[in-house]
Amino acid sequence: KAGLPGRLFIVDGVNGSLTEVGRTGYPFIRGLSFNPITGALWGWTEKGPVTINTTTGAATLVKTIRGYTVDGLAWSNDGATLYLAESNRLYTYNPVTHAIKRIDTFKRKIEALEMGPDGYLLMGQNESRKVVIYDPLAQRMVHGIEDDHRPEHRGWHRPSRIIDFINVSPYNDPEGIAWNVCNP
């Protein structure tokens, strides 16, 4: 919200109104993601990863890690790995050892990151009208058609979904992505 940096807000999903929760204690938090196992809200600051109290807004530094300007965060579905997007690079962060490992580099800057229920990352990229789908375990883009893999359906059964990218045209440059686990 303009003029109120470093504060946590709740966005009303129906009308878009903002309710201030409180100050985080950091001027900028880039990227937010809930750990699917613990429910803790994580963010990334200029000093490193933080957990954020969703009742007060106060952020607690997990570990000082400098040198990363993270644009997007997404937890793996098992809550063991935090994916970080910085510029055009994708990293993994281990919350136990605090190790960071680069797993891929892309042509475009990644500005939004979210984990789907299938274990694929959804990535919004700078000045793109597409949200790309990426398999972080195989470390490759997902291309093609995915069907239900039942041999008796081959040849006549429609694929369950087409995968490769999601066209968000006429919009450009998605800055955030959230997967609705309540209503997929």
C-alpha cells in the first residue's frame, strides 16, 4: 500500500479491500509463501528469509543470507524445499541447512512463483503473457499433453489437461500467482 512499506496486509478475496495486520520490521519483503506443512508464512528480505506472524505482522529473521534479491517464493508440497526466483535464476533453499542451490536459468526474469498441487512450479515471467509450467525435480519445462495414462483410453479419450504454459493474455507481466487449494 502506497506510503506504508514493510507492512503486512490481508486482501479481501471478494472486494479487494486491504486490512492492515501490522509492521514487519523490514522495509521490503519480496515474495511470500505459506509452508504447506507448518502453515508458517515466509518472506525474503534484504537480510535473508523471515517468518511472519500473521496476527501481528512481525517478521523474524531465520538466517542472515545476503546477496539475493528474491522476486518470488514457493514451497514444495512436502514443505521441505523453498524455491527462490531471483532475476532469471531459480534456486532451492533448504530451511534446515540454509543451503541455496541454483537449479536453472531462464531467458526471462521470473517475477512470480507458485507450486501447483501436481508438484510443478508456475512461473510468471517479465513482460510475458504466459505463465510457464516447470518441473523442478526433472529441472525442465513441462511440454505436451498429459492424459490419465490408462491404456484403455488411448486413442479416443481427451487429455485431462494440456500443459506447457497458461496464456494470460491480454495481461502482461504477472507479478504474483496464487493457487487456490480450496477450489482448484
